[in-house]
Amino acid sequence: MSEELSEYRDRGARALVLLHEVHLRAFVALWKRARAAGLVLPPCADPDYASLESLLRHVLRAARGYMTWICASLELEDPGIAEAPPVAGIGDAADRYVTELLARWRTPLAGVAEERFGAPEHRSRWGVLYCIDAMLEHAVMHPIRHSFQLESLLQAQGVAG
């Protein structure tokens, strides 16, 4: 991984793009283990947590959303990331979608100068102000947080994971 994305002007952004890739792939692998183990999500009013499939769609949809928001905020070309697959059948489509999504994540920020990642701040779609660097960090943490959630539920439910 040390030589990947060597064309990036900002090494911090490069690191976050690569970390996002690692942790999104790890989440999908853990999600598959949870599904195979028969993990049941606790009841929740939030539709993103209605099922394992809806949780997977939430994480994949968010991954798309972070990069489209970043590109729009920096006035870059739309990265052309397709919408996440629908809940029905998402498990079967996840690997192909993740491969395409992550390929589209790799290039948009390569030529962006370091100073553009720290300022100015931009309003997120949920109303919080973020600089681009902070949104990249948020994008990395999102699949990590949901991996933690799944690991905790697997342990609590005593199912193999």
C-alpha cells in the first residue's frame, strides 16, 4: 500500500482514501460473517437498522455520499459513483458495488492541494460544518463504527462470528 496513489499532492488525503478502502472492505467481510451467523439486529425505529441488509445499504450509501459531498464542496467533477443497490439483493451485489465505488474514490482528490483540505468548512447534508479533512476522517470512521456495532452484537448474541 505504501506506493499506491503516489500521484496524490496531499499525503494525508491519500492516507485517508486508502484507510477508507481498508475499513469499508473489512466492514463488508464482517457483515457477511454476521449474516452467515444469523445475527439479528435489535428493534429500532430507524429504517437504516431494520435489517442487516438495510444496515449494509446505509454504510454503502454513506460511502458514496461522502465522496460526492467532498467533490461538490471542492467544486470538482462528480465522481460518477452509482447509487447503492436496493436492500433486496444487496448482499449479492455488495462485492461488485464496493469494487466500483472504491475505484471511483481513488482519483478525485489526487490533484487537490493540501491547503484545500483544512479550510474552509462546508455544511454537511445533516447540517454540521466540516472541513474536507474532517469529512474524510468521518468517512473512514463510519464503517469502523458499524464494524464495532456488529462485533458487539455478535458477542452479545453469542453467535459465531
